[in-house]
Amino acid sequence: MPGPTSILVRCPNWLGDLMMATTFLRRLLKLYPQARIDLLVKSGLENLPLPHRGEILGFDKKSQSITQVAQLLSERGYQRIYVLPPSLSAAALAFMARIPERYGLTGHFGRGLFLNRKIKNPLPERSRHLAEEYHLLFEGQAGVKPGLPGLLIPAGWADGLLSGPLNLTPGFIAFAPGAIYGPAKRWPLEYWQELAYRLSKAGERVIFLGMEGDFTLEAPQAQNLTGQTSLLELVALLSRAKLLVSNDSGAMHIMAALKKPQVAIFGSTSTLWTSPINPQARLVSLHLDCAPCFKRECRYGHYHCLNGIEAEMVLEAVNDALGRPAEPYTAD
């Protein structure tokens, strides 16, 4: 039986989840080389260089009702949709758009009522990598390991985006100290300061990056560009960095999709479920008994999962990721 010729993928809303979903998108393109494959993403993400073969459609929940979006999708005549977000509304949208084949995990909230190609996750949620959960939607390929994530970035792409103070010479170490989810994912600021000082003293250029709304950081020994870049400019800058140090965040998964060295710091979240899919990644986690709790804030108020990670531990991971021996440290 011939495969569908027109496919829509309802992509995840969170930036990090979207980057992990590129493993799914890349496999989908290979499975259906003749099909048009459009993506439906949250407004603000439609300009990302995501794997697709068609259009990337953005939608804004604040200005568009689910009925309006469903009508627009229905007019496009898609034969199949893959619903990646676990929400009830994402599955309901596929049903309201009258797309004949609606694939998705049954999940919670009775969303299976809106799907006619229902796939049940045989394992408890968060007990395998999220990218593996997405791959369950490929019928007959259960157990297939995801490939690497990736973006469609042509040569010279970053050069056309970066100008003025953002036009940095490649080879710096990027820091992304933010995490929109909450403080239980953010390594303490004073540790970032110490790590920046240690690396600067060793001759490294350190650049702090992050979208507006992260926080303001004073780091005289490094350049602070937090809140000064668009999302596309952030991607372009990360493509020029030789290494990224980050929390479990969208920036972390962007770097994994760029296939570059990185160090990721985990607090309340799971290295099993959302670690960067990147052989060049080094993970730093204390694996405490109370973690992962997946809370935005520490329920005990002590944040031991993050406060217990010293700058020296992260520095060792940085040296390992860059393939160089650790240097002895002498305080001034």
C-alpha cells in the first residue's frame, strides 16, 4: 500500500522538546521520501531550520481559537497527522481538522478518543528517553532507537544573521544559565561566576547567552549577551561556540542538534528522560534520592541537587568534553 503524500506533524510546544523531536522528523523524511511533510509549531518557532519538506506553520493560542486553526488545517487536505504533544487539546485539534489518519500516544485525559491510530506506551512515562517515546508512533518500529537530532543549516547561515556585537569570532565557550521552567533547573549564579572566572583565567573566551526573561548577570570576566538575541541569533551563536555549558534547557537541546561539545547540568529533571542526544555531551548530576522530582521549585527549599554541584565538578566535565587534561587551580 502506498504511503501518504501529505503529512502534518503537530510539534511539541517546548523548545527543548522540539529539538528532541527532530530525531522523529528526520526519520519521517526518510520513511516517506515523496511525501509533503508540514510542521505545526507554536508561534515564534516557525523560523527555526527544522527538518521538513513543505511548510512550517505557526499558531498562536492567544490570537487563534482551536476552531480557527482546525479550519485552516482542514482546508489543506492532510492525509495523516502525528500528534507529538501529550495534551488533550493537541489530539482534539487533529480530530476537528478532519485529518483521516491521526497518530498519537494514548496518554492521559482521554485524548485517545480523538485519535484513530492509537499507540500505547508500554512503559511508564519518563522511564525512557522522550525521543524514544516519539518513535513509538512509527508502527512496526517499536524499539527502534532514535538517531541524532539535527537542524537544516546551510553553509554560511550564521553569517547572515549575526552582525555588530553579535558577530563573534568562533571558538568561544557559551554559558546558558537560564531555564524557563523554574529555579529547580537553574544552577546557582555564583557558581556560574566562579566557572567563568576559572575558564577566563585559563585563556578562554566566555559568553553568557540566553533569551530575554532569563535574568541579568554581572560577569566582568566574560561577555554578557543574555536578553540581547533573538532565538535564531541564539542558534547562530551556538553554532560558532566550541562548547556550551547549560542547565537542562532549550539551549542544551539546540547544542545537541548542532552536534557540538556540551556540558549539561541536571537538578530536578531526569538524565534518562531528557538528556541531550549527543555523543559529545557530558552530564553533571548528583542523582539524589529526591531527584528527579520534576518540580519547578524545590519542595524542601534546599535545592541540594543544584547547590551540591560545585564549579570544580563542572570544570572537570568541560575539560573532558574538550579532550584536555585538567589544570591545577591556584587561587589569586
